[in-house]
Amino acid sequence: MKNIVKTFLILLALHVIIAPNVKSETCSGKIYTADNGSYFEMILPRIKEASESIYIIMFSARYYPDYPGSPGNIILDELVNARKRGVKVEMILNRSGRESDAALTKGNMDAGAYLAKKGLPVYFDSENKTTHVKLLVIDEKFVVMGSANWTYSALAKNNEISVIIESRKLALHYMEYFRKIKKECTFMLKTAD
């Protein structure tokens, strides 16, 4: 497992070094690992402490009405709480036009509908493009990226690997990336506001 973490961090560092429009010297910052169950433990306090903004791009998110205490539900509810205290929260989810992905799209639509009812804007990408990203940008300071979706399996059962990078420059880069993807979105759930 340590070799996997090390490999992921090396690949991440290479991404930062060669990322377009982002110079490596401007992206230095603290890096925290968030593997398997520690992902939930690491991001939840950051969401609870957010004071300005939270931007999310997620390939797959689920809300489980019958399991209110599940990790994914807790994360979604904390996004709602963040919005209630004045934090700007926006989310982009994947939406597929392929019949084979109908369950994925339905799960994302259900999670999006739950959040939209609570006042959060939720956008969906074009059905012709897969958005396989798993990204959070919190308070223009923390960037969370890795393999974990916001599903029960990913948060409670799977082997997943993610990192949290504390870097304002990297956060600004990925906020711009969020805006780029948002422009490509073709569907938005109306909020309750």
C-alpha cells in the first residue's frame, strides 16, 4: 500500500509540475494522504470548517434515504449545512447517455435532486462526455483529488487513494478548471430558492 501511495504522490507531483498554466514553484504546499476510510475522516472536518466556498466535481455520488448515517449522506448533509452558514457550494456530476450507465446517472440525479431541494446548485455534464473527476476545492485553499467517489462502496468498502493538498495556487487552478467544466454542462437541477 505504501508503494501505491508513493506512486500516486509522484504522479501527482508530475501533474503539478507539467500542468498547463500552473508553474511548479507556485503550487508548493502541504500534502495529506487520505486512503480508504481516512478520506471521509479527512474531508469531513474541512467541509464543516469551510467559510467561503466548496466546489465539487464528482463522477458518482449517492444519497441513500434508508441509511441516513452512511458516509456519503453525511458528506452531502454537511454540504447543505455549509450552504446554510453562507458558504458558496456548487457541484458538477457526471451524466451519461449510455444505457449501460443508467444506474450511475440515476444515482447522480437522485443525489443532485436531494441537494437541489436543499438549495445547492447541481450541474450535470454533457451526455456525450464522461466527467470521471473526483475533486473538491475548499475555501480556495484545499484541493482534494483521488479515486474516491461519494458512494457507500467507495467510502466504506473499496481500496481508494486520495490526497489533500493545501495550496492556494493549486486551488485557484482547479477552481478555474471547475468553471471550464461548468460551462460545458448541459443540465442543471433547479434549487428550492
